[in-house]
Amino acid sequence: MLQSISWSQYITGMVLVLICYYGYVALKYFRWELLSLIGIKRIEEKGTQIPLAEIKKQFTASNHSDFLPKEPLGEINGKLQPFWDEVNAYLSEIKPQAPKEEVCFAIEKILETHPELNSTEYKTEVEAMVCGLLNQYFPEKFTAADIQNIWH
């Protein structure tokens, strides 16, 4: 098979392969140098000076008490906090025009992931918390009967 290729064909093929290889390397690694040859220049971003007062303000604006250990939550608040966080996250991400049934169904499913809150002793606290969150995100859209539907 190699006998059917002449030296001129071999040299022409090797030259084409080398041109393609070095063309790829030039485009990959020396793009801006090649573009500058035809007059296209890269715009270098100038570093802007940040005043020292602004940097200090960022570090001194935090309150030292934010980094101290917090008081342990009460038994009821400790159990309600994860549920409140999930419901709050869901309500903050849902569209304001979402149907009531969809919102109630989602809250019901979130409540099912917290079986300790399904007892009657937590019912009033859960309803009050859900009512407050719903009124915060959807003012005057939900009634007490709608909130009762999450217990089914």
C-alpha cells in the first residue's frame, strides 16, 4: 500500500497536516496576537481603586453578637423551625398567581415530612405559623378554611 503513494504526495500531505496543526495551535493559544496583526486590539480592564474607608466599613458593619452562640430554642420552636424554614423557602419561590389548591397541597406534603408536627398538640402553632406566612406572601388570598385543608 505504501508503494502506491509517491514522495510528492507524502510531502504534500505532511505539509497540509503540519499547516493544520500549527494553525490550530496558533488559534488556540495565540488568538489575540494574531488578531493584533490585523488591527484588532484587546481592551485591558483598568483596575479601579477602592477607597480604604469602604473596605473598613465592610468589615466593621457586622454585629459582634451575630457570631456568638445562640440560645437553644424551646421544644416547640425547635420542632417548628425546620418546618417553618421549608414552608418559607417554598412560598418565597412560588409565583404569586399560583392556585390556592397547589399551595395548600405543597404545604401538606411539607407537613408530611415532619411527622412529629402532625399531632393535635402542635396543630394550633402550625396553623398560626402557616397563616402568618401565607398572609405575608399572599395577603387576603387564603382563609382559615383553606389552612384547615392541610391536615387531610
